[in-house]
Amino acid sequence: MLAYMNQQAFEATLSTGKATYYSRSRQTLWVKGETSGNVQLVKEIRIDCDDDAILLKVEQLGRAACHTGHRSCFHKKVENGSILIMGEPLFDPKEVYNK
Amino acid sequence: MLAYMNQQAFEATLSTGKATYYSRSRQTLWVKGETSGNVQLVKEIRIDCDDDAILLKVEQLGRAACHTGHRSCFHKKVENGSILIMGEPLFDPKEVYNK
């Protein structure tokens, strides 16, 4: 998955060990998994060469990172001008998010 | 590595099979590797759940993707409040970029 962090989100990620992002639309921090339970336990933090991107290596609790129920957000493959959905959702988003 | 694409960069990537990005600072397309020779041959293209991020799986020509000479741009590891450089540069940027 790809998400945005501000400084506060990065500091929360460091101090809690749980991947924490910043929602620019909602203008608030969000601990990944706070609703779904699919928390990401941070195993390693990498920074890129020009210090403007962060790569987290995580243990993904629950079965999937994506809000669609897919393990990865990158589950759409471009092939011959079409988009193929790779794999099946591992949970039903309606059950997870509309509790 | 992480880089920006606009629609034109995406279309060039599709049509040429070489990863092509858009430099927002220089306001121009750039074919990755056009200076260094370290072209990225695109093997697979993934799109994320909300259609605003692209993951390229590539064959990295030359020895490294990063302009520093490291294989990955994400070669800085955050550990105990310090930043560790992981691995050694695989080429000398001075030799590659100052020809």
C-alpha cells in the first residue's frame, strides 16, 4: 500500500511500532487497522536517497492490507490495455467496515 | 525507487516498455537511465485500489536504480534513532553522471 505520512505520523510510527499515516482529506492521523483490526507491526524502516519517501517493512495483522479485502492494494494488473484483478479478497469489506 | 508519473509518462512507459517518469522540478519526461544507461525494462504494471499509485516490476539494467550508485533508493535504514547506510554503492556516480 501507499499512504502519506507527516512528521507526527512518522514519530507515532517510531514510538508505537504501528504504522501510522496522515489522512490529508480528513486532516487527521490514522493508525492503520484502527477500524479493521488489520494493524501493521513495523519491522524495519527505510528512507530513500533524497529523504522524501519511507518504506516500511511490516507484519500485516489480519489477512490483508487493502480496504477492498485484497492482501495488497496493488492488486490490479495492467495487461494488453485491460485491467485484471489479481487474486480474491480475503475478507468482506462490508463485514469489516460496517460493524 | 519512487518517482512521479503524469499521464504522458504512463503512456510512454506502456508504449516503449521502459520506465518513464515526469520530473515536476524540470517539468519534463525522463526515461529512467537515459543518462546513466540504467534503464528499467518493465515486466509488469500494477495499479492500486484507488487508482492513484502505480507499481512497476522491472528488470533493472546496469547494476543499480539509485543515482547514488546503490541498487535501491531505499538504502537508508532507521535504527535506534540513527540512519544506517545499507550496502555499498555499485557504481561511482561521478563516473556515471559527469561524463
